[in-house]
Amino acid sequence: MTNDLLYQIALSLVPNIGDVHAKALVSRYGDAESIFRAKRKDLENMEGIGAVRANNIKAFTNFQSSEDEIKFIEQYKINPLFITDKNYPQRLLNCYDSPLMLYYRGNADLNTSRIIAIVGTRNHSDYGKIVCEKLLEDLKHANVLVVSGLAFGIDTIAHKAAIKNNLQTVGVLAHGLDRIYPPPNKTLAKQMAVQGGLLTEFTSNTNPDKQNFPKRNRIVAGMCDGLVVVESGKKGGSLITSELANGYNKDVFAIPGRTNDLKSEGCNYLIKNNKASLVTNATDLLEMMNWHDPKKTAPKKQRELFIEFTPDEKIVMDLLQNQDRIQIDQLYLKSGLSSSSIANALLMLEMQGLIVNLPGKLYALSP
């Protein structure tokens, strides 16, 4: 482990420095060590930091906790993922409150091309269990990574069904990697570490306290392409996660239930209020995400030679020339442009008829 990791972990432990401020600091100073070595006055003058946060950074001395965490990481072969790490889940980078640090134990690619999150109630019905298991059985050839929260109920069913159908599955935890909650899922967690992984933003010795679960939910919502709510009451974590996913511009889907079924009240609410698209099976999901096996396409036509593109439009066009279609998260990542610049470029290119917006937040050159 490098000295960089010591400062990266330490930055995540500084009081009153949340993920948003920490990322702003990294953006300005380049790395965590430079932040700790910066002059107090420079830190104070940075927008959003001010005197209190600058003092907290300069007064921080608890590097022993970072050293202890590094020992834990090395002992249990855990992958620390700082926000600048290439293996950090890149889809999360488009979420304003994405975690500064993640800790990962597993072998699944967190940046694989297809990631589905599945969430639902802890107190599921037989209907919810059957629908969830059937959905994943029918996705077994779609090469998707299945993400959930390792909670009782639909989360556990989704993880188990993914393993049964030879799909990789990642559980996002609301505590450190030195424990598993709920404890009855320890055996399942061991299987997932081999066929997927376990991911958390919390250091070891962190308990599964109530306030950690909404933070866990934002990672589930942010690292996927699409989120499926299988069964949910009108209130609860699944509805919070779906709201987060909508806010992150993710595709949200819900399995409908009977109108008088309290366990499906949340799903029906999402569909009724256009906060989720209705899906009943894997075929619906694959079609809406545009994840069917691509058909052979004719060679691309030469683009108009005399169109004058803005620099942003040219970057987008060059990316689209090199592949049949591209997901918007990948556009953000590969272009290096801001979300507003990308949105404006896509709008102008679409208005000129040069690109098309496909289901699943995909873009492609016009046929």
C-alpha cells in the first residue's frame, strides 16, 4: 500500500468534511496528501470550505486510524477504491454525493457494461419471491451484474437467485467489512465474495446504524444502469432508493401488484406517478434497456462533411463514430465534459438529426 492511501483514508475521517467537499478539494489539489499539506489560508479561501473545515483539516492528527485500516485492508485482501482510482465505480462519479472512499472485497468488475440493481421490501410475499427469482432466471444469459443491499427479503432473494443462475452479484453494505448484517446472511456473503463481491464506504468497526442505510442506498442507486423495485410498501428504503435513482437520471422500473396489496403499494405508486416504468418480466427489462443481443448493422454512413460542430459536439460525435451506441454515463466519463456541456451538445446534435436517443439512456448516430 502506498503513502497515498494513508492520506486518502484520513481525508474521509476528517470531521465536517463530507463527500461533496472532499471531492471539491481533490479536484483542486489533485490528491489527498496535497490537501493536508495546503496552507490554512488557501483552504479557508476555497469556496464551500471556510475557516471551520480548514481548521479541521489542519488540526487532524488521527492518522493512527488510517494505519489501522490499512492493516485490516492488507490482512483481508480488501481493495480500497479512492474516487480517482480507475476501478472506482465510474457511474457513481456522475452523482454529486458519491463516496470519496470505497472498500471492496470481490472479483466482479464494478464498471461492467450492464448493471441492474434490485430492491424491495424485507417482508416480501410469495408473489414477490416468485417474480424476483423468475426475473433473474430469465436474465441468466444477459451478462448483467446484480446489485442489492444484502438485507432480508427481496435483497437476499435477488442475491441468491443471481448466484443460482451464475450471475455475479454485489452487496452494498451499511457497515464495515469486518462484519455481516444481518448475521444469517454470512454464508451468502461468503458466496458473493467469490461470485461477485461486497462493497462499502464504511471503515472496519462501523456498526450497521440506522443513519448508514440511506447512505448505502445512494450507492446502490448510483452504481447501476437501471433499478428494479420488485415489491414495496408505500414507505421504506426501496422508495428512497428509487427516488435517489431518479435523481441520478437512472432508469427505474417497478413490478406491478394487485391494487389492494399493501406490499405492492409502493410499486403501484411509482408506476402511477410516472416515477418508474412498468415491467413484468426480463424481456420487458431487456427491451427497455436496449440490452438485447445487437443485430448486425450496416456500415455507418459518412457524416455530413460541411457541418460545423462546436468543440463539445465534435467530442461527442467522435465518440459515437467509434461504437454503435453509448450509454450517457460513458459519455460523461470518456468525454471529460461537464454534464451541462454534454446535455447541450446532445440536444443540438439530436435537433440536427445526427444522433438518436434510444431506450436505456443510450445514444447512437442516426441511421
